[in-house]
Amino acid sequence: MILDLIPESTRAMGLGALMKGVGKVTRFLPIPQPTLLVGPGSSARLGQAVAGFGHTKILIVTDAIISKLGLLKQLTDALEAGGAAYVVFDEITPDAPIPLIERGIEFFRQNDCDAIVAFGGGSSMDASKAIAVSISNPNKTLRQLAGYFKGLRNPVPIYAVPTTAGTGSEVTVAAVISDPDRKSKLVIVDTRMVPKMAALDPSLMTGLPPSITAATGIDALTHAVEAYIGHWATPQTDGLALSAVGLIFENLPIAYREGSNLQAREKMSLASTYAGMAFTRANVGYVHAIAHQFGGRYHTPHGLANAIVLPHVLEFSMPEAADRMAQLAIRAKVADESDDDDTAAQKFLDAVIAMNAALGIPTTLAALKEADIPALAKAACHEAHTGYPVPRYMTQGECEAMIRKLLPAQAAGDSAAAPASKPAPRRRAAAKTDEAAAPAAPAARKPRAKSAATSNAPTRTGRNPRTG
């Protein structure tokens, strides 16, 4: 690959300029947004609406657990009352692989369907999008559809009912599926795959286990954070990302402790959707680039992988993103306007680590193997450097060092270590191509009282506090 022939410091400088330029174009790209129905019972209202659209037969794409739990009932009752025919494909598994998607495509054709309702978590949403674009472009395989706008014809209409608050896939332009033969993930991107309508029904989420609530919630946080600190952020995406971060910090702990709390569940649904809207235009970063490799090789659930990686990428990014992280800290109510940027940014990192710990997120990846790290890092850097507007570029060596911090064997010896209290100093503009050593990755710790966080936060001599 041509990028491999360019010195990494020069590459980082060039990629940064290139991604900023691309961002100036993408901000004008028209991205449709679905009609949103929000609140308990909204899945039934979506069924009522779809029944009136005149589809011949609707394919409901979901998983076996949702089907057995009877969560489809409100939707299907409404479809039947409206005289709409439907069939259910309930074979979706986490990180739906290509052969499973192909069975869904064949099921769609056999039943002469002409629309899809995606009902479930991110895997059901992504599988539905992949089926929809493949049906309309039968001359291309799923691998050939991977990438940007590879389908010539419009996908069949998609409607969405998310049952987790995390992926935001009900409003995004992408579908991520697994390629088991290559042990990787395929990303299909097309603005035409955005669902026409989505129902954010918190009553469908009250039975989620706390572990899934936690992982999907931090997934949404990751979307918002990476959208906000990246170089493609716009005033619109900033507003969405900040709102999502505020909602998540306030409501995720409640939804985790009190699964039946409808208000917290609804606000988390909105946060997930806002974060999805933000990263659809502003894109993501290294957290996703690394997490995608974990998912492809080890089948690690995407939200969990994001949650494990997020603190490490935040610490690496801090020298170039402290001002943006400071604003996130203020919106999360873990810092205030009197804090300078570095202090507030460190408080945000501390708060993310503390929330992960409170939610039972592990600090290491049990499946991770030392021998896999170079390939994982290479693939992650390739993904990030060819598509993501990250605030600070890392070399492959830095990426390997970051991933190595997640090895379970090392974590056993480091579990008592506190996270670094001071990030690497921010570089001057003239030194932006320097290849800094990878920072010590943050380790998990218990939440601290605000006074402790304040006393240990880094400060910069001679720096005036921000005045707002």
C-alpha cells in the first residue's frame, strides 16, 4: 500500500490536512433523517403508519430472543389491524456474518417482500440495511457493496425499531457486517440506507440486562465523543454530540441500576439517536477503528469493545483535543467554566474511567492475544487513516502499545495502578509531525470525590482559566 512507503510523521501531517479538506466537502452532503416517533407505544404507532404505506409484504428482521419474548406484538398487531402482510426473519446474531445476511436476502425474495422493518439492536439494523441494498443491486456481492455508495440503485424502504440505546443505527448511513472468512468487518455506506421512520420505544428496553445497557450506553457515548473531537465536526453535530453526552452522563447510571425506569430509558434512546446523527456527518475515530478489529477477529460485541478502548484513545488524543474535551466535561457536569482546558479535559477522562468502572466494564479484553497485536494495529491504523478525521494521528507502534495495554495478563499486574494524572503536553503547531511515544494507558479505578479529582488534575503554569 502506498501509505506504507511514506514516513509516518509526514503521513500524519498529510492525512490531517487531507481529512480537514474532505470535511469541508462532507458537511454539505445531504443526509436524510427519519421521521422519529418517541415514547412508550411508539412501535405500535410505527406499525400503524407503515400499514398505510401500501407495501405488498413487509419483512421484519430481528433475532430469536426478541421474537420469543413477544416484543414484536405491538408492531405486528398494528400491521395486522391495518391490513398489512408481513413475514418474520428472526435469525439475526451479533455481528451478523455474510452467510446469514445472504439467507435474509433469499428469504426476502422467496416471500416477495418490498419493505423491511429492522427490529432489534445494531446487528438487526445493520443486517436490514445490507439486505435492503443487496436486494436492489443483485449483480453485486456484499463484499462488492462494501465502501462508499457502491450500490447503483436505491435500497428498498427500511423502517426501524431499536431495542437498545447505543448504536444509533436507526439514523445512520452505514451498515457493519462480519466477514468470517477474512476475520474482518465490512462497512457499507450509503445515505439512501437511512430508515424512513424510526420508533424510539423505551418500553421495549426495560428488560435489557444491565451489562447490555452499560455497553450500548458507552457505545453511544463513544459516538458522541468521537464526533465532537474529530475534524469534521460542525455546529450542528456539536449541538447533537453535546446534548447526547449530557443525557448519557445523567441517565445511563439510572438505566443501569433501574432497568424499568422509562424516563431514563427514553432519554438514553434520544441520546443514542442524537449521537448517531452527530457521527453520521462528523464520523468517528480510533476507538471504532480498533474496536472493529476486535469484533472481526474475536467477535467482541461492538459496544463493549468501544467501552474498553475509549479511555485509552481519549488520553492519547488529549494533547490535541483538550479544548474540545473540556467542553464535553462541562456538558457532563464534571467540570465548570473556572477550570482551564487541560484540567477540565483530565476531569472528563477521569469521569469516563469512573463511569466504566461503575458500570462493570472490564479494563482488558480476555480474547486478546499478543501475537495478533501487530495485525490488529495495522488494520486499525489503515481504517482510521483512510476514513476518519481523528484529532491526533498515531503511528502503528503507538497503536500496538495502546492495544497491548488491554492484554489480560498485563492487566493482572497493573490492576492496582492509577491512571496517569497528567497527559502528554500539547505540542506546538511547528512540532505537530513529531512521533511522540505512546502515553501510558489509563487503568480502571473507583470513582473519586470531586475534590480529589480537582486536586490531582493537571494544571498549566501561567494559563488563565476560561471565562466561558
